[in-house]
Amino acid sequence: MGLRLKQIRLKNWKCYREQIVRFNLNTDKNIWIVFGQNGYGKTSLLEAIIWCLYGNEGVLTKKLLDYFNRIALKKRKQLELSVQLNFEENGKNYFISREATWSLRGTTPNVVIGEPTFYEDGTQRKNPREYIDSLLPKSCKEFFFFDGVEIQRYAQLTQTDETRNAIEQILGIPELKNLRDDADKALHQIEKDLNKASVANQDLKQKTDRLEKLQEEIELTTGQLQIAKKSLTEAIKIYEDCQERARQIEDLHDKLQAIDKKEQEKRYIERNLENAEKEVESALRKVSIPLMREFIQEVYDDLQRKNIKKTGLSVSLKQLRDLLNSDRCLCGRCMDDQSRDYIRQQLEELKNVGNLTQEIIEHDELRNQLSGLLQDRPLDLDGILLKRDRIRDDLDELKQSIANLKQDTNGLKRSEVEETWRRVGAEEKNVEAIGERINRLSREIEQKKQEADRLRREIETLAGRDRETATLVKQVRLAEGLRDAANELIEWYIDDRKQTIENHTFDLHRQVTNKPDEYRGVAIAPNYTLRVKTVTGEALNPEILSAGEKEALAFAFITGLNLASETAAPLIMDTPFGHLDMQHQKNIINALPNIPSQVIVLATNRDLPDYLLHELRPHVAEILNISRDATEDMSIVEVRE
């Protein structure tokens, strides 16, 4: 199982006064769980391990004042803090310890930190930092001891140089590079010796000088090639980022065009609403007429009756006046004085009726107007109001749609679309230019190497006439072969390890992701950045994944890296699942037993609820529990089961 943590001894470290935490390694199970509520000291255990191993690199010295036990400080003017770790690997025992002393200088607290000690099977080793770094490299600590909340950053697109170096150190690549560098140094030294030895032979001297200069040119050009390759990697990243931004902006540009269309539609609907409002206003003015229809009919009928009566009266007046001046009545009888007196009496009464003709005309006009109102179609006020309300609803819905689109495109200028695509084109040309430069430098190096090989053959022929130079030429040939073999070995090993990491990472990623059917692989670039291959052949940028998917990918990468290293180190996980959803948590729980190293999980009951613990329990070696002694401000770690 590789290197395993057997014991932690703490003295006056934060909430631990005198505490020994033991992990029983007499088991074939690989998981230990340390339960504790928030504030009980889970993270303090992880910090103690990191500080003991890496000192100021783990916990800053200026912060260490806060790491001495608070209660113990009250009782003493000087206090010693210490952490001791016991690791076991293949029968070997390693004890690593570090101490710090707190004291008062007048009223000013002061902390003095001692150097770590390193014991291997009871034997103290000098240069303890080198031994610690060979056991658990400082640059790789984030891959052994990590906080689940921060695990996402391992899936970030751009890894730092420090992270890349740490990954290579885990894989053992620096040792191979050191071998190549040693061979290169030896080659240069032998070539210098050969140059000195060939002074007597002018022809040989010229060729060795030319070879030395050629070697310098090859090194210079090779350096330029490496810089160009690094620039190409960065340029490709910038180009891909620009493409991604362009795709996003293109989507936003489509939304801008949609806004324009909707604004035009809004103006059309606003005009319709204005017309509908006018129609409603007109209808409201007429709405009383249908309600007064019966009354209008009554007035109309009354006017008609009165007109008939007054028309009759008008006719009667004319007839009476004619009779008064006539000798005979309408019936043919002679008019006498009594009849004329009666007619005069009737005419006197009819004088009060007034101008019947004018009144009849006015009544006829009013009656005609009322007749027109009675003949109008019934007004559909409900329909008119409903039509207006529908137009209002359509306008409100359209305004909301426009507001949503404007929110999506907030801050985007229309000119930015063209500028982004212009930049995409420029970056594409930059990638092509760097690629051409790499090809040109590669051709130059190849030509110089061919010339160098020709010079070496000529030098070998000339030097063969002298025993010393002949020996040096053979040594040059051997050193060159060793350097070239080291380069080939490095390239092969990096490709092999990279492929191994990809395979392990993908296998684990399929176990922990919620979308196993959507992915077909994990691609790792030469700088160890990640891409997720989809079933459609697309390589996804991890930055576009959800938080849960990022954590799942990062967990798979860390575990795959551990598997590929073939020197499994313990994994100590604080708050192991970060903000993962329940399904991701379950997936990772099921993957933990497959990790070929010791796994120590520092968790709360919320991090590891009963249903998850039940699934994990068959693979758990021990469960420890952190409890509190409130009176002493002290935490205690005990085996629960």
C-alpha cells in the first residue's frame, strides 16, 4: 500500500494538550475516518501534519503564535509545542518531529522554531529536509493533503509551473532529467578536454572548435525551440479562449439581433394598443345608449303621438277659420250666429297652442335622430375591452422578454463582436506563425546536428592517429549516446506516464461523474492541464463544468496521479466532499476503496451521513472520534470502533 501514517503525537498544538492519535495498520483495509464537529480540531490535525513536514511552508511562522494551546499559555511564561509523525513503508519506520518554543520578551511574545528531525529505523539522518522531501515532496503536498472545498482548483485549465513541477516530481521525471543533464555536462567537459588535446593538430583543432561552436548554437537554438513550444502552448490556450469567448459572444450577438426584432415588434404592438385605447374610449362614450334604449323608444313614440296630434290641430285651425268666413257648414247647413260663436270660442282656445308648424318640424328632426340611435347595432363592450387587454398582455410579455435578453447581454457592445472575431483571427495567425517558427528551428537544429555528426566523424578520423585524442573521442561518443538515450527515455517515460494518468483518471472519472454516458475519455496536455472528451469528440474546458463535475474530475485526476506514480502516499482529506451533491458524494465514496493508498477522512456527520457510512463501512479500518473537554479547552481523539 506504500507509505502510511501510523501515529501522530501532539503537544500543546492548538486544542490538543497531550494527544497521541494511532492508526492501526494491521489490516488490509485502506480507509480511516476521524469524526468531529466543526471547531473540534479536524483541520488542526491536518495543519499539524503539514507543519511538521514543511514548517513555514505549511503554517506561516507569524501565524504560529495562535497555534499554542490557549489554556497552557495562561499557566506558563514559556511553552513548548511539538508534533511528531510516524510513517511506515515496506517494513521501514520513519519518525519526523518538529518543535517550537513560545516565550515572552518583556511583554512581547516570541516564537522560536527548531529544525525538524528525521529518524529512519532509529537512525537519525542529517539533512532532514532532504529526507522529508524525498519521502513526501514539499511541492506535491497539495496532492496528499487537501481540503475538499478547494479540490476544484486541480481541474482548472491552467496549472502553475509549481504544480507542473510537483506532478513531474511525483512521477519521478526529475531523476531522469538529472541523468540527462549529467550526461550533457560530461559531454561538454570531454569536448573541452578534446579541444585542449588537439592543439598540436591544427586541422583537428579547427574542427573541434567548429564542433564546440556548433554545439553552442544547437543549445541556443534548442532553447529557442523550447521557448517557442511553450509560447505555442500559451498561444493555443489564448486562441481557444478567444474562440470560446467568440462563441459566447456570437450567442449574445444573436440575442442582440433578437432584441432589435422584438423592439420593432414592440413599437407595432404599442401602436395597436393606442388604437385599442381609442376604441375603448369611444365605446365608453356610447355605452349609455344601449342601456337607455327603452327610454329612447318611449320618447320616440311620445314625439310621434304628439306630432300626429299637433298635425291634426293645425288642420283643425285652418278648417275652423275657413268655416268662420263661410256661409255654410261642412255638412251643408247654413251657418248661424250660435255656430259662429262656438267656432270663435274654439279658435280662442287654439291660440295657446302656438306655432304648430315649427314645433312639428323640430319634433320630426329629434324623432329622426332618436330613430337613428335605435337602429345602431348593439355595442360589444366586453369584446372591445378583451381585445385591448390581450394587446396589453402581449406588450408586457414582449417587454419582459426584451428585459431578459438585455440582462443576458449586459455590458456587451455590438462592436465587441467584430473585435472578438478579429482577435480570433489574429490569434490563429499567431499560432500559425509560432508553429512555422518551431518548424524552422527544428530544421535548423536537425541541419546543425547533421553537420555536428559529420564533424565528429572527421574528428574521429583525425583523432584516431593519437592515442589520447582517440580515447577522448570514444568518451565523447559514449557521452552523446548516454545523453541521447536519456532524452529518448524522458520522452518515452513522460508519454507513458501521461497515458497511464489518462487511463486511470478516466476509469475513476466514469465512476464518480453523474454523466458517465456523456464522456469518452480524459485528455492531459503536456503541461498537465485537463480536457474532458465527450461522445461527440469535443474536448471540454473544465471551467465550463458545474462545481460538482469539477470536483469529480479533480478527485479522479488526483487519484489517477497517485496510481500512476507507483509510490502511493497517504491521502488525508479534510471536508472531503466540499459542496458535492448527494449522487457525487455516493460516487466518490464507492471509489475510495479502489485507491491503492491509505485514505484518512476528516469529516463531520453531515459530511458523511449514516447512509454513506453504511456503504463505506466494509472498507473502513477504524473510526476515530474527536470529543471536547470544555473545562480545559481541550480536544481528545479516541477510537470509536
